[in-house]
Amino acid sequence: MEKRNKSVIGNRRSGERPSSPSKKASSRPSGRSGNSRPSQSQGSRSNSSRPSRPPQRIDERRRSSNDTLPKKRRKKRGFFKKALILLLVLLIGAGAYAAAVIKFGNLNKDLTGKVSQYNISSNAANMALNHRIVNVAIFGVDGRDDVDGSRSDSMMIASADFEHNKLKITSLMRDTYVYINKDYGYDKLNAAYSFGGPELALKTINQNFDTAITDYVTIDFTAMVAMVNAVGGVTIDIENEDELYWVNQYLMDVNNHVNTNSADVPGTGPQVLDGSQALAYCRVRYVGNGDFDRTLRQRKVFEQVLDKAMDLNPLAQYNLLTQVMPYVETSLSQTEILKYAGNVMFMKDHAIHQEQIPAEGYVDTGMLGDVSYVFPVTLADNIKEWYQFVYETDYTPSGTAQDISDEIESVW
């Protein structure tokens, strides 16, 4: 698929074009230039900000005036499900919900009544209704008591594909420039969760990426620690001294807020990380290609946890469940989880197939005013790329999605 050339915005395909900021991009680096460190978002309608760097050691190298921790604010805990939630997370964070397709038909059959509620286009709804594939959003949120705001720290789409017998994970770049709604206009993708929780985040994902997602799983900050510890740790290749430095910097912060006492990661190369160390590794964003490599680190850890968990015996899986369930919230009912979760175990292929959106070759970074964003190049092309990955077929974006794509293209 070729990159679509930048075009003059003319007649709209459907509806009105959502309004976008009047600021033009002050710079647009060529290619994936994620090495620059984005500045804090200005003019946001909430008090949330990007996660700050953890406290510095004595040498205080790379310190900047913006590296202070946010002010304290009590988090609002949702209603945590109390039955087999972790098993759901282990099986691609509710992707197992779709496993009933094998025995009970298409679980997307109730989608029609939710199209308007979740900003689902008719194109996306028709695709979902005609395929035995179910997609569920996974939101990783920083549940610490002293974090100001609740922007999702990581965002993924888990796909249970029973047509091609595959489990798939798509990482969504949290700094992606997207349209949220008429009240908030255009902002970073992770801002949607802060403005309206998982429901607005789902609507934003559906509207921008032309998906048909109605269910979600939200994983608390400390869930990763419990999950990794329960499977005996994960083996991660620490690539260089700079990455090692930042892992141990973040580890101080993790130990402080998760009440652990994990030792520093001792060196570069393959290292067995415990839960706190793995969480610190997942949070690193100041090494390599910025948030691009950060999402890759998250997928590496998540994939290992899933692989090891699926090899556990049922009792060990249940013990893992009991450790993690206090940190998980989901739209799925206990009945749905219990009815469908086990079926995914019968899939022949337990490998995790991974993608990132905006995808490599269809992404750029740049500034609007003094705020850094990730720009899909173009959004329409990224939508097609995602459908090729998940549905393994061609797809024509809806008029609304194409309008948003054109608008984003016009500002950068």
C-alpha cells in the first residue's frame, strides 16, 4: 500500500468536518523522529499531563525543570469484577470473550444496537458482523494515588481471530493526534480516557480508526507487577547502558508507589526481571525512538506474561487471577467471562501477532505550537493497514473517518 499524497481539502465525503486547532505545525521531522522529548500539552481541558520522569539519582543527569512529580490526588476506583477476571486478561485481555464464536456463532450479532452509542460506522459494523473476529480495547492506567489525572498510560486492541486461528495485539500510540468530539476537538489519543473514561476512549478509537469495539478491560498500575511475579518473571534484553540507566531510574519510582523493594537491574543483556523491574522497563520513554520503542517494550513484557501464563496448570492460573483481579475493571459480565474464556485454549496457534498503529511507514511526528504529537500518515492508510492485520482483507474507510483523516493531514 502506497502512502497517499497530500491533497487539497475539498468537498467532504459525509457530514461536517470536525473543527481542529488553528495552530499549524511549526516543525515536521521527516520519518520516525521519536528521539525528541515531547513537551507537556498546553491548553488541555483537564489538569492531566504526561507521566513525569521518576526521581533522579545523586548525579541528576538529564534533569529538566519540568521533571517534578504531579500533585497528590486520590484516584477514583471503579467497580472491580470479582470472578475470574485475570483469566480474561491472560487470554489477550478479553479476547477470549470471542472464543464462543467456535461453538455459539457470531458474538457480534448484538452490535447493531450499539452502533450509535459507540460512534461505530456502518462500514465497520458490517465488517464485524460478517467475520468471526472480536476486538476488545485494553487500557493500562496509572493507578497511583499521587497521579494527577487519569490518561491511559497504554492503549491496545486485543483481537481473537477465529477465522485465521490467531491472537493479535495492536498497540495504539497514545500521543496520536485524533478527533475526540465537539467539546474537546483534536487532542492526543490518551486524553479521551481522561475526559470521559473508557466509554469516551472507545468512542474516540472507533471514530478515528473506524473500528467496531464495544467492550474494554482497564488494568491498574500495579497489575503488571502482580502478573509478572506470578509467572516467575520475564527475560528482557536490556540493550544498552542508557536503557539500563532509565529502567533503574523508573524502578525507584515504582518501588516507592507499589511498596516493593526490588533491586536495581544489574546490567545490560538478557536479564530476568521481576514485576516491579518489568513495570519500570515498560515505562521507559527517553531511550531510542521515544514512545515508539516504549510501546514495543510493553508488548514484549505482555507477550511473555501471556505465553507463560497459558502454560500454567489451572490451579496456578487461578492463583494468578486472585493476585490481579483487584486491579482490573471490565465491561464484560462474569457470565460472559466464565462461559467463553476457556474456549480460546483450544486454538491451535497461541503465538501473539503484533502491530502498532500508526504503523511503521505511515507515521510522522511534529509540533502544533509547543506540543509534540504523533501524526498518522495518513489516518485512512492506517485504517486500511489495521484491517489488513486484523481481518486480513481490504477495507474502505467510512466517510467520517476519511474526513478526520483529511483534517489531520491539513494541519501538519
